[in-house]
Amino acid sequence: MDKNRLVPHLSQLGTTIFAEMSALAVSTGAINLGQGFPDVDGPRSVADAARDAISAGRGNQYPPGPGIPELRDAIAAHQRTTYDITLDPDSEVLVTAGATEAIAAAMLAFVDEGDEVIALEPFYDSYRATITMARGRCIPVRLEPPEFRLDAGRLRDAVTERTKVVLLNSPHNPTGAVLSTAELGQIAQVAIDRDLIVVTDEVYEHLAFDELHTPIATLPGMAERTVSISSMGKTFSFTGWKVGWVSGPASLVDAVRTTKQYLTFVSGGPFQYAAAHALTAEMGWVEGLRQSMANRRDLLTDGLAQLGLDTYRPRGTYFVVTDVRPLGWDDALTFCRSLPERAGVVAIPCSVFYEAPGAAESALVRWTFSKQEQVLQNALARLASANLTPTV
Ligand code: PMP
Ligand code: GLN
């Protein structure tokens, strides 16, 4: 098929870097510190709940469009007990096929051709892709190293007559930054002043290590304009199950439900029962994961620093970003493509998370610490004994 016959605005999207790098890890037998997923599954009782649901015939046929009531109740209860957010589970909560579908459905619901969506750059790859699918324009507002803090002036300056949505992500993939309450307050002020919808991707809400995660929906004036997104993938270490959710005011959630029903209609019936059980009975396990992930953050960040890389200490997520220029590399993509052969390790070049990466951004590499300590130690040992300079 002639490539020119494909829809032109989609041709720029290509294969995701996660798929490319995970395939490289498999084909070379390298340790995969690229795509962010844990190498130990979540709580046993949650896996049992999914098996029990299948055996008992719960969720094996199409579940209700907005999600099973048990899960919507559990999501509303989680938001209430964790953040003091009150939601009507029938009209203000929607279950999706992972956060990925929630993001896509939100962009398709809110973005019209030519509308602008402001996203914090570097951004998770599905943001620009789904904004593009909605025929909108992605407007980056950069978080600058070393702290990857938001410059609120830049955000304010980025808003135009066409701005419809601010798409946030905190804790932030790939940088590991966590938006402070001051930064959230500044974003809220801009959103209120310019009457914008805020879509906030909070999939790492329970992986903030140095401060508590604050949902922007809890700030004054924000609940009515904010769509919050999360999922069980990261919180409960079942990334393959793809159970996510959206919450917010009924009018916005209803708009997302409208597009969602033509994407997947529904998904993961038995897993929805398991997710309801997880949110109800396994939040203690989640706190254990957070603490263990904080230790692994330290292990990988310190280990990479000892190898001579400039590291940016993450305050949340699964990821640490390094600058590879101290090793003599300008281009992280070339570095990452050669890393399996050199060291038997896979990592992700951050240039793919930028609209127009400059010299500094082109040299950033993301590593995940969502693996067991022994695996991280092995990866560090491999890197320490490899030739990591550009000369062969
Ligand atoms: N948003 C961010 C920032 C992510 O890192 C990921 C990867 N889990 C997702 C969304 C997608 O989440 P899910 O697997 O629930 O679709
Ligand atoms: N969220 C994970 C990451 O950033 C996985 C992304 C994906 O596989 N699409 O690595």
C-alpha cells in the first residue's frame, strides 16, 4: 500500500519507543530498564479475585458501559478517603481500558480541529499522538532540568484563544518530577482565568516518594473543570490488565463516556471485579510498594551517578533521567540503540518525549527502577564493566 494513502496527520506517529525498545531487549536478551513495568506481579489476593470472578461467571459478558458498580463505588471511596474528594459513582466516575484509553477518549471528547492542548514537556508519548488524532495542536510548556520545575509565566504565555485543555501529569513521566502545591496553584489560576479544562494524568499518584501527591481537583475552583485519570496498572503492579478510570464533574465525565463507548465500549469485566477488590482491600500493599520503590529509586539513581552520568533525582514515578553527555554522547537515541550490544541493558531516549528537542534534551536517557533490586544491581554491574564511551 502506498504510504501516501495513509492519513497524513497520523504518519508522524510511528511505532512507540516502548515497543521498539522492549523488542530490542527481547531480541538481545538485555535487561529491560526501558518500558516501565514491574517484574513482580501485584497482590496475590487481587489475582485470586480475577480468577474467582471468571470462575463465578462475573464479568465474562459485557460489563455495564460506565464500569461495574462495585468498581465505581471503590474508586469514589478511594478518592474520598485518600483526598477528601466526593464523587457520585454513577455520574462522576467512568471505568476505561487503562489510563491510555481515558487519555484518548478525553482528547477526542474535548479537542476539536485546531484546538490547542498545553502539555508539560517532556510528555508521555500518547499525549501528542491522541491530540493529533483529534486534529488538535499540542503546545509544549517545558519543565527544565535539573529540578524540572514549572515556570508558570511560560504556561500563562502559552495560552491563546484556541487553548481548550491543559493536560497535566504528576508524578511526571519521564522526569520523575512531582508538581508542588504552589505550582498546582499557579496552573489552577491560569485555568480559571482562561476558562480551561484540565485533564490530569495521575497514574503514579501512589508513587510519590518525597512529598504527598496532591490532585489538582482538590484546589479551589478546580473540581468543576478537572478530569482526573488513574489506573490500576502502576498502583497495583498489574500493567497488563488495563483497568483505568476517569473522575470529575458529570458533564465532563459524560463527554468522555460518549467517545469511550465508540473506542472499546467496555473492557476487562473480571479484572474490574479484581480492581474493586484491590482498591478496597490492598491499599496497605500499595504503601509497601511505594517504600520499596523509593529504595530502588535510590539504588539506581546513585548507581548511575557513580558511572559518571548526570542524574536528576526523581521525586516520584518509576523513572530516573540522566544526561549522557558526560560519557561523550550527544544523541541519546544512538546511545540507547547501541546499549544492548555494549552493556546488555535497554533504556529509553527522552528525545521522543519532546516536540523539538535541542542539544540538551537530545542527550537525556530515561531508566526505570521498577525492577527487583537484584536486577538493578546486575544492570549496574553490566554498565560498570562496559565501554560506555562512543568509541568502540
Ligand atoms: N500515563 C502515563 C504517564 C504512563 O506512564 C502510563 C503508562 N502506564 C499511562 C498513562 C498508561 O497507563 P495504562 O497502562 O493504565 O493505560
Ligand atoms: N508507562 C510505561 C512507560 O512509560 C509504559 C508505556 C507503554 O508501554 N506504552 O514506560
